[in-house]
Amino acid sequence: MVGAVAGLMLAAAGGTAYVYGGDVPRGTRVLGLDLGGKSRTVAERTLSDAFAPHVNDPVRVDLGGRTVTISPVEIGLRLNVDRTVGHAMKGSPVLFSTRTVPPVVDVDRARLETVLLSRLPEPGRGIDPAQAAAAVRTAWPLGATATVPLTARRP
């Protein structure tokens, strides 16, 4: 009986160590990468290495039905690895499923607005800078096209 109880306790301790091992909770994914169970340093390196080939990929923007491409450098667009892993470290581990954490993407909103407005073919139209920044932050790391609707400019 004592042996059975000790065995159950060891199994529970081992399971707990497995689930809570590493800085990033098990089952955590960012941009399709499994970062769960990794230390912060290893998770940051894993994310950086995987995204490195894409840091200079232009972002495609559907600007009122017209697709334009913008270099990340033009608008200060970058994957913030430190903050992304910091967000991934928060939360509870999941045993039989995954938890997807969106990447943290930095963009210079003023530069983005300037670039988008310079590429607008329609006078009297504008954009919502906050909405444009959110769309670009979401689409770019996925290689998707950001949709930015045009709005009527106020006089």
C-alpha cells in the first residue's frame, strides 16, 4: 500500500514537473511554433531564428481595393520577440490542446499613415491610422494582406 501511494506521488510530481517545466507553459504556440516547455532564452532564440527569413518581407496592404506593398523599414515594422515571449509566458499550461499567443508586432503608426496616404489614388479619402496599424500588425507576420478601408476625409 505504501509503495503504491509513493508511486502515485512520484507520478504526480513527475507530471507536474513536465507540465510546469520551462518558462513558457506547455502547449503554447506562436506563429505555429511550439514554444511550450522552453526557457525564455530558448523560446526567444527559437522565435527569432524561425522568423529571421521573413523580417524584410514586405507587407501587402489592400488599400480600398488596390494592393500596395510596403517595406518593413519604411514603417518601422518588426516582430518584438521579447514582448511576444513575455506574453507567451503568461497563462496556464494546457495538457491536451494548444494555446495560441499572437505575436507582438511594432509599427510606427505615423510613418505608416504617411506612407499609406502617399499611395492613395483617391483625393478626399483617408484612413483610420489605428485601424490600419492593427491590420498591418496582424497580417504581416502571417504573410497575409492587410485590409485598410478608406474613409471620407473630414473638411
